[in-house]
Amino acid sequence: MTATTLEKAATEQAATVEFRGLRREFGATVALDGLDLTVRPGEFLALLGPSGCGKTTALRMLAGFEHPDSGAVLVDGRDITRVPAHRRDAGMVFQSYSLFPHLDAVDNVAFGLRMRGVRSAERRGRAAELLELVGLGDKGKRFPHQLSGGQQQRIALARALALRPRVLLLDEPLSALDAKVRLSLREEIRRLQQELGITTLFVTHDQEEALSIADRVAVMRAGRLEQCAEPAELYGRPATAFVAEFVGTMSRIAGTLKDGTVEVLGQRLPADGEAADGEVDVLVRPENLRVRADAHGGAQVVATAFLGAVVRLTVRLADGTEAKADLPAHEAAGLGAGAAVSVSLPERPVLVATRTRN
């Protein structure tokens, strides 16, 4: 089977995955609290959230390593909640590479095929094709200790794909790698996933990782789904204050809400969110905060950070609140620490949340 045939086979069997009302408790800890989520055929979906939010538990339930106290896991409408892990059509890549140290790369990739009784010539041929697919065609005779961390994770990925699974599960597969290798390998994983068209769930706590490679990102908190959306929507139109602050940098600026309009920084703007009328916080991205030199503006720059094309300013407002603002480098010239400035927002709706401070 050639690499092209591998891609065609995977695309044709892309699966729909559904989590329906999943609940799982570990003693007094609720890991999943009624999770409902659908992954579309051929979609790359990232499960994102802080430690303990339930994302890995959900992945392990799809793999068959955990079982819910209630709810169901379905693949193409078939309930697999109680199906043993070895009978599920899923390939998994772990945070640790979990390669067999006494087997070379070819035999590591072919291990699952050997367990299924595939003939030696066929399994070694398929393993060689998969090594080519992940860019390690010339490393088939190497043992794990002779390979870099990134190469070992590519071997683990090839092994997961060897059984032609309908679903690929990635449990923080990049967290053990250094920054440069992480960037390279995440791009490689995304390229392979698009070529193969395989339904993929990717667990991570790294927001940049999730936003850069996923078709959609599901943000979880305390066992519940906060929002599932495409990266641009998640960043630009977060559904909750938690999503807004977990995904990207966000500042809170004091405002007063009344009848759907908020007064903030001397402006009156339309407001989104579920906060009640009264004192609220306005959630603002750094690129949406406008700053200009103004001796009577009531605010002051307290720190700057050069980020390449932009300079990030930390600005102290009149009430003592500090906010982040990103300006093009040429606009930030002369706005060093101590500079007096005025601060404003664009004339468009802003997200408001319940006040978190006095």
C-alpha cells in the first residue's frame, strides 16, 4: 500500500465521534460533569483547558481506558462506551513516546500489526511506508536511543497510524519536547492529519498550540464545555469570561453597565455578556486598546516589551488598574516607561463580566 493509498483509505473511513452527557467522578472530584461534544468526520479538534478540567479523561474514555459513570461515547452512531480498548478503531499517541527500547523503528511501528497476526512481509512493508510518511524513511533500523525526541514521537505517530484507525488520539504529544522541535512537529502532525483526513482529538493545555493547528477548539473547565468554536471565533468572540481570559491575553477595565450599554474610559459602548447592570469589568485584548501620548490623559506607561512587529505597553489607568496594549513599533516610539498617555477603545461592542475586585 503506497502513501497515497494510505491517505485515501483514511479519508474514506473518517468517523463522527460523540460524547453524550459524560459524567465521571473520582471520589469527591468530578472529572466530567455532563460533557456533550461532537467531533465531525475528518476534523482536527483540540481539547483545551487547565489541568484537572477533564480533557484527558474525555480522551481516555474515547480510547477505552476509562468508563463513564453515566453518559455514552459513540462513533458513527454506534455506542462503544463498554467496548474494550483493544476492540476500538482508535490509535493513540501519548505524552511519553512509549516505544519498545529493544525494537528498531520498523518493528516498533509494526508491533500492533504483529499482534493482529499480519504477515511479516506485509507488516514490515506497511511500517516502511508509514516511516516515509512521517519523514523517517531512512531511520528504520535505528533503535529509540539512537533517535531524537522529535524522531521518537514521529515513530509513535506512525505506530498509531499503522492499524489504519478511524480516530487518532493525541494526548499532549509535544509537551516533552523543546520549543523549536515542538513547533516543527506540530506543523508536521497537522500536515499529516490533513493529508490523511483522519478524525483527530488533540489534548493540550497550550492555547497557542491549539489555536494554531485545530479546525475547532473545545475549551473545558471543571468537567464542562465552556465553548467549542473555530480558533478565530474563540479568540474574537469568546462566549464566557473564562474563555476570554484563558485564550490569549486579556485585561479587565472597570465599567458601569446599564440597559445593554457600558460606560468605560469615558466612552459609552454596546455590551455583550451576561453580567447584571451595575459595576462590571470590560474585557479587552491588547490589540484593541488604543494608546496615545497625552499629558492630560490620566494614564501612564509603566513598562514596555519589544515583541518584534509590535511593542506591548503596560499602562496604569487613573484608578490604578494596569492594562496591556499592543502598538505597532513605529507608533510606540517615545512611549517609554513614565510617559503620560490617554487610553480609549474602538467604537464597537465589548465583552463585560461580573466585577472581580472592589
